[in-house]
Amino acid sequence: MAATLIDGKALAAKLKQNVLTEAKTLPRKPGLAVILVGDNPASRVYVTSKRKDCEECGFYSEEYALPAETTQKELLALVAELNGRADIDGILVQLPLPKGLDEKEVLLAIDPAKDVDCFHPYNVGQLTIGTPVFQPCTPGGVMEMLKEYGIDPAGKRCVVLGRSNIVGKPMAMLLLHAHGTVVMCHSKTPDMKELAASADILVSAVGKTGLVTADMVKEGAVVIDVAMNRNDAGKLCGDVCFEEAAVKASYITPVPGGVGPMTRAMLMKNTLTAAKLHQGL
Ligand code: GUN
């Protein structure tokens, strides 16, 4: 392997340590409420990890595990109650929501000052004009990794695979603000392979095992794998064929232990930001 491994786990631990240090100085503990509707097993795992992260960072946390039959009205009522709570700084509604619930309406109902996921249209707008209060967690985590390893997107060709609201779009926006030349590829892009192979920084957020092969990686490229897939053997893996891509890349993220822990650390950072905001700091 020629590439340097980007250790997301170690960097996330460092970030969380910094969050804990700062949280201890606040008059009131930061508080995070996590809402999980239904019993998606992957979501269950994420929610449990978030509880652990809150403990590590010295936060107060609450978890609402609601049945899949929860109505839109009930969910909106819970969000409204949490919006009004002085001890809750951040509200996270775990996505995807079960069928029948209107995700857009729920995200719009969250107080933008408690929107630690950075999913509310107000915060998405702030991000787009370059004055974000919160960093979108996964793309923000990627930017922290680039910074830590001295990789500056300015003037680089950055190719983002995937155009989701959670990752692809905000990722492109952050890279653009960092002065990268950004290309977005998606399911209707006919020449994705060629475009990927032209990238100095390649970010894959599609969710398709084996998507990024060695021929899509330029010699010396930085390869960031955002995906969390399961292969046929049930093993956690990303979009990138890691072994072959690592031969050509200069830097590469593993899955697991790459972007995943960074997403969680950024959520803690955003909750701290919200707590400071709510305490007039
Ligand atoms: N589902 C997958 N990723 C995320 C995330 O970052 N936040 C929320 N709320 N749901 C998700």
C-alpha cells in the first residue's frame, strides 16, 4: 500500500476530547435529544453510539425510541416540546423515517438553533451562502480530516460521487467554499469513471460496494470513502475497492474507522456550539 491511512477514529477521539474540555467550562451541560422512529437495525446502532459519545463528552442526553406506527402529529408534538425545553440544545431525528411520515415537514419543524444535523432549510441556506452556524456532520468531518492531514482543496479538482442532501450536496458546498473546483457525479452521469479518474480529491458517497475501482483513482489522489455498506459476507465496507485504490492513492480513509467516527464527533461539536449559543456564549 502506497497511501497514508487517514485515521478517523484517532482524530474523532481527539475532537471529542476537545469538546469535553470545553463542555466542562459551561455553566450548563450541553443536552442532546435523539429521536428514533421504528426499528431500523442500522439506525438503532447509530443511536446507541450517539448515547456513548454524549457520555464521553460530558453531555446530557435523551433518547426517544418511538414505534413505527407513530403518527406525524405525535412526532411533530414531540419536536415542538423539545424545541421549548431549556435543557435541550440539539434535536436529532434519525433518518430515514418509516414510510408514511413526512421527513421534510419534520426537519422544518426543528428549531434551526437546535438543528445539530444541519438539515433545516435555514441552515442549509446559511451553509450555501458561506455563513453556517452548524457544520453538516459527515461533510464537516471530511473537511476536518483533510485539514488534519494538511490537504488543502484550494485549486484542486474535487469529485463528489452522490448527490444526497445528507452528504453529496453539502460536501460539494464545503469543498467549493474551500476553493476546490467541484464536480458532482450521480446516477445519470454518463462518464463518472473518467471524471473520478481526474480527481485530486475523490469523495464517494453512493452506497454501492465495489463502485470505485483502481481505474477511477488518479495516481496520488486523496480518496475519501463515506459509504457504510455490508458486503455479501455481512462485513462493513465502503464504496471503494480499498486494497487496489490504496496502491494508487496518496491518502485514503478506511471503512470502518474512517469517516464514520468523524460524523459522530462533528455531531458532538455542533451540540456544543448550540449549547454555547443558547447560553449566550
Ligand atoms: N441517517 C444517516 N445519517 C444520518 C445523519 O447524519 N443524521 C440523521 N439524523 N440521520 C441519519
